[in-house]
Amino acid sequence: MTTETNTVFDTVKEAFAPVTEALKNFQNVEVPEAAREFVKKTANSAKERAADVYAGSEKVTAAIETAATDSVSEFAKISRNIQQAIYQDAEAFFAGIDKLASAKSLNEAVQIQSDLARAQGEVVVSRAKSSAEYLGKLVAQGAKTAQDNFAKVYTKTA
């Protein structure tokens, strides 16, 4: 069995002898200067592009962070305004109940109720106008912020 194994091994060795010889010679092949320079330039160019991509990603992250911070701040402001409006409505409701309780006649109660409804309507209209103005301001600021962030991120032209 050993002789058969040696024979098979020798046969394979002989079959691959040209490949083995080519690989030995390949190790001594010199790479031309132009090829080495090309590889160096390509590597440097890739390195610069990687740095540009990294810098761009940092700018994008900063822009997202700014937008998120602004959004959270605006959300908190809106939440506070809603809470304040609810509180003011509750105060107005209880003040209205107090006025209604002091009415001495049905006509006076109807007049008080009418005045309260009109005042509440004016408050609703005023809030709607303020909300529309505020929303317009937010949209304008958001567009400006997006434009500024876009300009920061894409400083290079194609």
C-alpha cells in the first residue's frame, strides 16, 4: 500500500511540476514602477474619498441631531401650550359656572351663557389664528434648517 501511495504521490507531483516551476519563477517577477505608482495613487485617492465620506457622514449626523433636538424642543413647547390652553379652558368653565350660579333670573342666565359662548368662540378663533401662524413659522424654519443642513453636508459640487 505504501508503494501505491508513493506512486500516486509521484504522479501528482509530476503532473503539477510545471505549475510549481511557474510559481517559483513568479516570485521573482518585478513589478514595473508605473504599476506601483498607479496602485499608490489609487490607494491615496480611495483614502481621500473615504475621508470625504466620513466627513460627510459626520455632517449628516450633526444635521440629524440638530433637527431632532429642535423637534423635541418644539414638541415640548407645543405640549406646554396645549396644557396651558386646557387649564385656561377649565378656569373659564368654572368661572362661567360661578357667573351662572349668580344669575337672579332666567333671562340673566341666558345672557351670561350667551356671553360665555361668544367669549369661548373668540378664544377658539384666536387660538386657531395663533396655531396657523405658529405652524407657518415652523414650516419656514424647518425649510430653512433643511436648506442650511443640506448646504453644510453637500459643500462639494458634482
